[in-house]
Amino acid sequence: MYLGKIVELGNASDVYNHPVHPYTEALLSSIPEPNPEKKKKRIILKGDIPSPMNPPIGCAFHTRCIYVQDKCKIDAPLLIERHGRPASCHFPL
């Protein structure tokens, strides 16, 4: 969930191993890696978290998304099947 909206649904294994929403990808990248020898790409979200009382127009995550495109700033994506499971992203991973 992001700003009180579901961004992705699926069983734990699918979501963990193959996130399709950029917010899920960023969240999973923040999990510490117990093996210090193994390097992991960490996604650091930039920008301010929007107010849930006054969310941005379009996709609520677009102000912090590393994959943002013009469409994201205008149209709110629906929670529909994308890559085999429900996700609310115009450009799923």
C-alpha cells in the first residue's frame, strides 16, 4: 500500500521475488542483506511523501517514482492485472 491505496497484490513469494510495482521494488530493496559479501542494489526514494489528505493528481507514487513518465502525472492507474497479478502502475516492472 502507498498513501492508503493498494499498489500490488499477490502471494508472498511472487511479490518478494518479482515485484511489478516500483514502490514494492523500493521497499524490498531496503531489506538488509545478512551476507556482507553479497551486494544488493538499494533504491533510495527522493522527494517528499505526499499528503494522504491531498494526494497528487495521477499516480500517487509519481512524485517519488524512479520510472515516472508524463502519463503517471495525469492518469491514476487502475488496480488491474499486469504481468500476471493486480498492480496499479502504468509501466509495471
